Amino acid sequence: MIPQFTARIDGVFVGAVQDRWPGKPPSAIQKDPVAGAQDIGPHGFFRDAQADLAVHGGADKAIHHYAFDHYAAWQAEGLVTQGTAAAAFGENISTVGMTEDTLCIGDILRLGSATVQISQGRQPCWKLGLHTGQDKMPYLFQKTGRTGWYYRVLDGGAVAVGDTIGLIDRPQPDWTVRRVTQARLTKRIDPDDAAQLAAMPQLAEGWRAAFAKMAAGQLREDTSSRLDGPSNVG
């Protein structure tokens, strides 16, 4: 039985590539609210941009959705100020009522008039730390599991604030976004489970490859450049 639930789109955000930090690569993590219907194509919002397409954007990371539900916890922990508005973490979509625990990898949803599918969780990078003014934020995203998730676009369309997002299909009910993302980031996973994820067609290609290595016992991965930034700049 597919759970029947929807949420209201409370925020839609897009950004442009900017030189944010002297001596560091440019970034488009700053996302600003936009009004009216926003067109969605195979790589996300037409008005949105990504600075480094080698690690951001693309078909499997077309749109980033972050649960505004988590903001209260970040505020209580003193990591964002009270009253911080959505998009503080560079997300494209903000809602209340959908989280990493209630959604699964492979979920197909209607986003406004577009159809999207959850492809992977977010692997936070060093730009998140600079953007939020909290150097440890990438590590805390990983520790808490409050990472958000990415969509691939199955059918283009448009979405505006006030539209709804609703679940259409759930092909992988056993694999919540939180479960898969924590396994990817911590590498704490049974080899048989890793092999199952490596063969999961709905999971992003890069994550399938990573789980294939875990299934083979290859657990070493250098994450320093992702979490701490390039060593040859800044």
C-alpha cells in the first residue's frame, strides 16, 4: 500500500554562480526565493545554476529538497539563528511534513506539474560550511542525517509556491532516504545490503558504484576534499 500524503510547497529557490570567498572556487549555493511558476527541465529549474558540474547538479541531482522541519533543531542547537528563513542550506524546495524518515529512495512524486524521483541523499561539502558560517556544518549534516535529498526529473513541468507535492509510487519501501544516506556517508552497512543498493536501479549511478565497492569490502574513501575543500586553493 502506497502511503497517501502531500505537502505544500512553501518555498522555491534558485541561484546564480558567484565568487563568494576570496581564493576559493565560485559557488551557486546561495539560493534566493522566486515568485510565480518556475519551469523544470531534465536538469532542474531553468533559472537555477551550479558552479561545479563535476560534483553538483546533473540528471541525478537536478533539484535539492530540504525539510523545513529540521530548522527548529538547528536553531535549538545554536547553529542557525532564530527566525532563519528557508534556503539557508542552499535548497531549491522547502516544505513541512516530508523528511528523510518518511521518504524513500526511488519515490516518485508529483511536484507541481512535474514528475520527479528521489535519486540520492545529499553529501554535504565544504561550501556549506562557508555559506552558513559554521565550519563544522558539513560534518554535522552527516552526523545528524538532516541532509535533504535530490530529485531526478522524470517529466518536466512547473511549480510555484503554494503548489503541492505528493507521492505517486514507492518502489523501494524498505530503503528510507535516511537509511541509505547514513549508509553512504558512514559506510556502516552489511555487505549484502550494500550489494542490494548497488543493484538498485532507482539509486543514483555514483551511489550505486560506491555501494558496489562497499559490498566488495572496499571501505576506504578520501572525503577530505569534499568536507574540507581543495588543498591547492585558499
